[in-house]
Amino acid sequence: MTSTRARGTFEESSEEPELSRLRYAKNDADFESEGTRCAGWLYTPEGETKPPVILMAPGFGAERTFGLPEIAKRFVARGFAVFLFDYRNFGDSDGEPRTLVHSSRHVEDWEAAIDHVRGLDAIDRRKIALWGTSYSGGHVIEAAADDHRISAVVAQTPFLDGRAVTRSAGIKKSLSGTISGVRDLVRKYTFRSPRTVPIVGDPDEFAVINAPGAKAGYMDIVPDPPVWENEVPARVFLDIPRYRPISVIEDVPCPLFLLAGRDDEVVSASSVQEAAEKADATYVELPIGHFDVYDSASEEVLGYEMAFLDQHLRD
């Protein structure tokens, strides 16, 4: 494990909350983003008055039910409130076409969710943290760069540079993606249903994410029985190269925690470490893959994240 701590120090937590005895409230807390309803859940721990709150949303093409409720409960057991939401066009939120991945729209949803949470009476509005994973790990950086009232940001295995991702994908995939994206836009402007491509696939399949092990790891977090379609409008291939949270990471004014997986085939650990150095952020690297944060390594991952949030959300 490599750890660079540039904004304060902390120790990994050894406490394991007893989830079987956890008492909490979970309430619907929907909000609007650009006139469209987004579905949100507010978790509040029993016995805590005005707790700090952590905002969470899923990664690329995913829904809030994909592995995140269990992580939310772990934070609630620590005494934090959690606000977990679906983006427009996903899960229980409204919006068409379904499963539309668009980075700037997602960031708008984050900003709308933050505004909504600041109007809630059940939480400490002065202590708000953003938590993102993979694609949403980039979104929290974008949202926090423009908001000086955020107390802390956690971004695990974050997507940081679409330009670099496109280059590493190779010419064949990039060209196929561009052609599919243009065809999808033509269908959009001629009022036809989207041209879709798989969100995740095996290395020999054409998909937005087709790194080794990615399909199995992704499918492991999809609830059973699945009601989700593994597809996304192909215009996302035109959006990804333009999306570069790395370009604003130095503008994030609050403490920032970046976690990388040494065995991550989707987001390289070296790119996350370089970003952490650029942003003067707390950095932790663990011997895990991209989707291990939901499974066997989650105890260690959450231990570091909880310790960081304890440090920056507690008075």
C-alpha cells in the first residue's frame, strides 16, 4: 500500500459497525434538476441530531441500487446522514431517453442535489461531503470545484481524463465509438429512438467499458433480479473525450481524498496518483481492482474513507 497524505493525516479505522443492530430512517427525498424529477433517499441515523451528510450517486451507467445502499448504511452506522440519488434518465428518476450518460447533465444533477440537501432540516447544512466512485468520482470533483461550502470530497477509482481514456482505447475502438455516436445523434435530431451500445462487455466485445474483468465486476453489483438494460445511447462516445475533471481538480477548495486500485484495469492507479499530487490531495492506493471497492476490499476502503470524513466533518 502506498499512501501520500498532503492535507492532514489520519489512521485507518479498525471499528466495524454492527449493521445488524443499526437503527436508521430512510425516506424518499426527491428533487428537481433542470425541471426533471430525480429520485433521492435520505438516510439518517437514530439518536443523532443534525448529523453531517454525505451525498452519493452511482458510477457510469449505474443506478443507486447498484451496491451503494450497503455502503450508505456503513456511513450511517458511523453517525453520518447519507443522501443517495439517481441521475435524470436513470433508475427511479424521470427523464428520456433512458440510461443517457452525459457528464455535464450528471454534474448539474449533483449541483441540484447539493442545493436540495442544503434545504433539509434533518442534517447539518454546514457539514456536507461528496462521495463518488468511478465516473461519479469525476463528477464530485467538478461539483466541488465550483462550491466553496463543501466540507470534503471522496473520489474512489475516479474517472479524471476522457482524453487520456480515449487515447488508451486505441484507434479502432475510438473510431467505432465516434461513428456510433454520430449515428445516434442523427437519430436524436430526426426524432427516432437512440442507437445504443453496451455499457460493459468482455475485452473481445464492443462496449463503452470492456477492460478485462470489468463485465463480471459490473454485473456483480447489479441487483438480482436485474431490471436494468446493459445499454447506453451511443452519443456518450462523443462526450467522453471532452470530459476532463483533471482540468479543475486544483480548484477544489476543500480537503480531497483520492483512492486508487493498483490492479484497476479501468482507471490506472498512476493517473489517480498524478492527480492527487497535482491537487495536493490525500492519496491511498490499495491492491484492488476497479469493482473490488464493493466487495472483499470494502472494509479496508471504507476504513480509510471513514477516517478521512471523521477528520473533516466532525467539529
